[in-house]
Amino acid sequence: MTDSPSADLAKLRERIDELDREFVRVVAARLAVCEEVAEYKRGTGTAVIQPNRVRDVVTSRRQLAIDAGVDPDFAEQLFRVLLAETHRIEVAGHRPDAAPDKLAAPDGIRSGLDTVATRIDHLVVAVDDLDAAVASFTGTFGFHHTPLAGGDVAGITALNAGGVTMVLVGKEASPAVARYLARHGGGIQHVAIEVLNAGYARACLADADASLLTNVVVDEAGHEQFFAARDATTGVQLGFIARTGHRVGVAAANVLTMFDELTDH
């Protein structure tokens, strides 16, 4: 048994590598045009942020993704990252050369989790008054309701703004949630990190003697997920999810399972 790829796999990887090189070239070209836009805006006193343009980019690129057979939520994430970098360039007023402290391989080594972690997938927040919390996030901060995978459940509301997902959970969701609130009070219950492969991530954390509450479980949508225990030094609870199935919202059943697991911890 060898780790060396077959000739056919090696050729496919070469094609991917070339496409990635072209992708980076296209991104660099796009950002160069953005610098020209920034110069124009500075010269004409045009506002940096153009909300209508942002909405148009997000909506039209989602349609391009649909037409190309690419998941539009995934495409939107890519373009929101690009839009954020564009805004940074325009506000900074210049695009400096590559920073000397940014390396292709930081420290030369990546841990198992550092290899497969991609982003914060969502935050689960326990609240004493769900209605008031929802009103605040929607009315004040501009979040909107987003469907829960598997259907809505009383006491749980998922909210989204751009690429940020918050799941608010009230005591009426389950007795376990009520006990959690009584013990810990309201606040972030856990941070869910998206990983490429949940089994690999869990094995790496287990090897590092991390305190883990669950094995990897697979929900109806095909998502793989597991949870670590609350970190005693920071009070932070981490969950890990690999979206290996359909790219759908957070499942209420998964959220409630987490509270059940915490009952005795």
C-alpha cells in the first residue's frame, strides 16, 4: 500500500492545480480593477459603499452559479469574501505589496484541525426571552428568518444576515434548554466550525486529548457533526460540522441534541 497517487489521479490533480493558478490570476485581475474603481471614487468623491451594487453582485452571481450547476449559497460565500476584500482596498486607499509576515505555510506546519477547518458555520445562542431576542436581531440588526433543516421547531429560531447565521434557542424548546439557562444563563451556547471531514477532525482532537462529548453523528441532510466539551479555561463550547450532504440550514434536532448532551456536564 502506497500513498503515492496513481498516474490518472496525478493528472487530475495537475488539472486542478492549473485551474487554481488561473483562479488566483483572475482574482488578482479582479482586485486590480477594484483598485481602479477605488481611484475613480476618490477622485470623484463617490461613496465607497454602494449597497445597490452589492445586492446586484450577490443576486446576479447566485444566478450565474445556478446556471452553471454550482450551489448558489456556496457561490455567495465566495463573492462575499471578494466584496469584503474589495471594500478593504477602497478604504485603505492603496494595495500594498505582499506583506512579509504572510506565508504560504504559516510556521511550516498545520495541525489536523488547522488543515480541515474552513469557517464559523453558525452560532447557537441560548436566550431567556426568545421573542425579544428575535425582535432585537431582526428589527435592530437587520437579520432575517431562515428555515431550519427538517422544519421549524417551537423555541428555536434561525436568523441570517449575509453569511452569518445565528440560532436563537429559548427555554421553551426543551427541558434541557431550560436547565442550561438556569445553570449558565443566556449567551453563546456553542460555536459551530465547518470542517472538511468530521471524522478526521475528531480523530485529530482525540489524539490531542481534547474532551469530546459525542461521536460523529450524521443527520437527515447528510451533515456529519460532533461536539467537544465546554473548555474550562475560556467557557467556550465548540461544535464541528462537515456539510457532506445537502447544503441546507441548521437542523433543530442537532441543536437540541447538544443541549441534551450538556445536561450532565
